[in-house]
Amino acid sequence: MMMYPLPLICKVSCNMENLSLTQRQQRQKEFLKKAALGTRAIRSGSVSSVEQEHNDAIYATSSFIYGSAQEAASCFSGVTEGNIYSRFTNPTVRTFEQRIATMEGGERAVAASSGMAALTSIFLGHLKQGDHIVSSRSIFGSIVGLFDNILAKLGITTTYVNPADDQAWQAAIKPNTKALFLESPSNPLAELGDIAALAKLAHSHHALLVVDNCFCTPILQNPLALGADIVMHSATKYLDGQGRCVGGVAIGSEELMEPVFAFLRTAGTSMSPFNAWVFINGLETLSLRMQAHCSSALRLARWLQQQPQVERVYYTGLESHPQHQLARRQQRLFGGVVSFEVKGDQAAAWRCIDETRLLSITGNFGDAKSTVTHPATTTHGKMTATARGLAGIKDNLIRVSVGLEDYQDIEQDLAQALSKL
């Protein structure tokens, strides 16, 4: 019986395919420059190794090796590009960065260990003692803590304004204002800022506009295209989509991302390769998930408006929302989070939450599983009562992150919970 040298044949075949694969990958890269957003969310940034894997690999390594001392020196000095140490250079993290950057229309992204780490890296990378921030008053409670308790100690001050009041933004500008910060839509009341108008205002005063795009994701809104300088995400939310990992990312131009990267490289607020891999896979289904989230959220918001136990509903997709037209201009759809006030006080809100059977009681949002929380005592509980009052967060407010379950089950669960009030 004739014996074939199988290892040799396999080796030759693989080498031939590698040449073809490299050419094919380059063709695909060119194609993706003009591809739709949903396609780029699946394909951008992927680089196959010599193993020719189809799915993106997890490079679970702390460091990287070199063929010579000269090669190592060249990488460490920046003369040649290459991986050095996973605190600031890792192939899996880089794939996530490149993919989210192309989705947001930015030149570069810098991934961090959390959304708060990304935001901290932005401000400490760009600001110094004596600088001033103008921020929307309708922001995540932990960001208020960052501004008031951490940055304030470093001599960086913050003024808070109504995000919908363009004149208030203008009036708050000082000679030392270096950044405007906006969360649009806001958490949890879905307040909007006019991103294009605020970008013009910021630039007229030589300041940056930083936009938190967590609620919309790049599928629904692209702040950079509207004039913003930097956009950030808590990847923990919709980018993951299943509540598995914590991470964050900042996106912008090469010039604006370099100080962010420099801070992250030194401070070590880095994203792990495993978390980056989870987020990469989350991005692949982001477009489909956001369409489903938005569809169910709009139905739920309209249904809640009709319930006798509900005092007010906050959702920009409702024609009654005071900023509905602005939402239509700067967003493609209206998001997956619906907040509402029940008739009564905190006790009524808590009872409604406790009576749910399907919804998960947790402060996270953007999950495939629907979640419910009481913002005044959870996500915004560290804010003072005065600050919560100014932000419009009342004790009878409930926030629902509408998941991917069958819509009728979500509605039925809230119907039986509201019936107990």
C-alpha cells in the first residue's frame, strides 16, 4: 500500500492558502470601507493568525517575545510597531478597538477596564489643574462622583446645566472651560442635548465636546458625525448585550486619543483580552439586538401611557416627548430604556418593582434580559437629594431596560405588578 507524506502535503497546502488568505483579507478590508454599519460590526478589525481561525482569537498573554534584543528594543522604543505588554498592547483588545472605532466613525479607540475608567482616562488625559468642565446635570450618578469628589480634588471644577437648555450651556462657559460633557439620551429620563449645536459652542470656545453614547450605541447615533470630539461607551451595556463583562472605550481622532492612551498606559486601567473578546462577539449582533430592543421599548412606552397607575412616561420615541423631533434628527431609533413614574411615593415604586416576576432587579441595562431598578436609591443613590431633584429623578421613578424576551411577556409582567398598586 502506498504511503503519502501527509505532514509535508499539509504544510505545502497551508502555505499556499496563506498567500491567498492574505490577499483575500486585504480585499475584504477594502470592501469594508464602504460596507454598511451592521456589516462592519461583524467583520472590521479581524486578523487571522497563522492558524487561520475564523472566529477572533483570545490572546491570553501578559507579554510577547522577540527574535533578538534589537527587535525588542525597536518595539519598546516605538521605532517599529509591535506588541509589548498586554496592559497597553494586546491583539484581541486591538481588534475590539478597531471595530468600535470604525463603527463610530473615529480614527482610533482606546479600550479601558470600565466605562468609568474610559471617562476618567479622557478627562485626566486632557485636563489639568485649573481647568473647568460644563456638564449636563442629567448624567450617571458615578460620573457626578468623579467630577465632584475626584477631579475637584485635582483642581478641575464642574458646572452642571440642563442638557436641553442651549442658553444655559452658553452661560456656564468660562475662560478656563476646556470640555463639555453630555449623556444623550440621559439616564434615566431620556433627556437630549443638541449634539451639533453643542459641538459648535464648544469649538467656538476652544473646548472639547465629549458625548456618552451608551444608550444609543453607534447603531442608533454617531456623535462624531454630528461634530463631537470624543465619544465614550460603557461596553458593559449594549456592546456586550448579555451582562457578562465590564469594560469601556473612548473613540476619537488619533490626536485626541493619544493623551487618553498615555494615561491608560501609565495608570493601568486596561481592558482584559477575555473581556475584549466578549465585546467583539457582542458587536456582531448589536444591530439586530438594538432594533429588537427599540421595537419592544416603543410598544411598552405607549402601553404604559395608558395605564391608570402611571403618572408619566419618559421615552423619546413618544410623540409627546418634548424633544421627540430632536431625537428624530440625531438618532435613527429611540433606544431600549423606558422610565416611568407611578402614582404615589417611593413605597409605591418599590412595591411595583418587587411585584415583578420576570424582570430582573438590577442597576445594569442593555442586557438581553429585561431589568428594572429604582434610580433614586440605586444608580443615582450617591447623589444628594438636591442634585437628584435638579436632575428630575423623583422617588416614584422606575427605570426599565427592555430586553429581548417576547414582548407580551414583558408587558404581562408589568401589568400584574402595576395591578398591585
